Amino acid sequence: MIATPVHEITDMAANTAAALKPALAAELEERRVALPMLPEAAFAALQLLSSPDPDFRTLSSLVHRDAALATGLIRAANSPAYYVGRKIVSIQQAIVRLGGRAVGEIVLAMAIEGKNARVPGFEPEMRALHEHGIITAVMAQEVARIRRGNVEEAFLGGLVHDLGRSVLIETVQKLCIRQRLPVDHGAVRLVADEFHQRVGAMVGSSWSLPEPVVAAMGGHHQPKSLDEGGLELPHLIALADMLAHRYRRHGEPDLAHPSMVALHIYAEDLQTLFAARERLDARIGAFR
Ligand SMILES: [Fe+2]
Ligand SMILES: [Fe+2]
């Protein structure tokens, strides 16, 4: 498993961040920040996942044209979560073994990673963010299943909840260069901590993602209470985010997480979930 790079927050990082924040705020205000486009494969995967009567043709033809997606699907079909005694070598077999939902989820995860993988100097951060997105997606899906809620929306919400961070890594790096400031990883993290929800929500709306997903991208750290018109998904993602961090560190779930009440999730639900580590590892491993 990939360790999240921890950069010490030095005085220089804090000063650089303080210099960057007003400039970034102005760029966001004037809509001068370049937002990523929704990748074609992600669009096809989203359609597949949201349709009650999924049509594989678009996705299948995309996978046939894209070697990375094809390899990813075949690898997933042979991973412990799906392996059933015979090694798969073709895309067609992989699609049959995985089934519609898993194909959609894997393509979605890969398409979103592909969008964010290459920022020179920040590869470890990008990999860690992708890994965190996948673990959060799987955790969100598990919590949604316990609640008999919308499993696909939970998966999508978990996968993209911190997308604003990866967009900001690129934006802030460019901003540092333009402002002749040192590209300090700690400073980038501080700026991303503060702005990633706002930027995430901008990306989510520009991709026309479902409203609850955009709300979760924009407000998963302190989700608005349901009594004040808040939605359930931001709470579910807040909980899944905590679970993902604890899980990665081999820790125990925080059984006093504030969103448990809103979601009617009990301590034993989370304990049972973490007791199934082997199954969860296999689920997460299918996305690697
Ligand atoms: Fe976040
Ligand atoms: Fe997160």
C-alpha cells in the first residue's frame, strides 16, 4: 500500500501558503483556474453505472481502443476479488467475468486517475490521492450497502471527493512559478487543505455530476446537518473518508464519528466492516 507523503509544515511553507492564498482566491473568483475535462471513458462508465438497463457497446469499444483500460480490466478480472480458477487473457472474457457494475467502476477509477497522474515532482502525492479515492469509494459503497442506499452514487462520491486536491496541486505549482515563489510541497498541501472542497465542487458541477456528489465534493469535512437542508451523501463521504484513513493505517474506526447519527450507522456496523479486512483488501486490490 502506498504511504501518504507527509511534508513537514515549515515556516517557509506557511509563509508561501499565505502568499499564495489571496492570488488563488482571485483566480477562482475570476474563473481563471483551468478545470479538467471529464474523460470520455469516465463519461461512458458513468452512463453505464447510472442506467437501469446498461449498454456495454460504447464502453466496450472504448476499452478496445485504449490499451491501458484493457490491461486494467484484465488485471482486475484476474485479481483475488474476481479470480475463479482460470486466467483471463481477453477483454471480452474480462468483461463477462467482472460484470457491468465492476467494469463501470474500474473504468471510472482508471479514467479519473489518468486525468491526474502526471504532475512532475508530485507523483507520490498523486498516487496517494488516487489510492485514497479508491479506498474511500469502497468504504462509501460498504456504508451505503449497510444502509440499503445508492451504492453507485456512494462509490462515485468517494472516488472524486478529493479531486479538488489533485487539481490544486497542478494549479498551485503553476502559481508558485508565476509568482517566483519556491514550489514547496508543504505550502501546496496547506493551500489544498483550504481550497480543495471549493475547487472540487467546481469540477463536479462542470462535469454535471449528480447534485449529492457535487455537495459531497464541496462539503465532506464539515457536512451540513440534515436538519438545515444538508444532504446525506456528504455525511456518508465524511464517514468513508475517516474509515479510509484509519483503514490504510491499520487502525480502528472512530466509533464516535459525528456523521454516524445522521446516517443511522452503529458502532457494531463499523466494527463488522473492519473485521472483513481480507474481503476489503481484495475489493480495493481489484483497482490497482
Ligand atoms: Fe477532503
Ligand atoms: Fe479525503
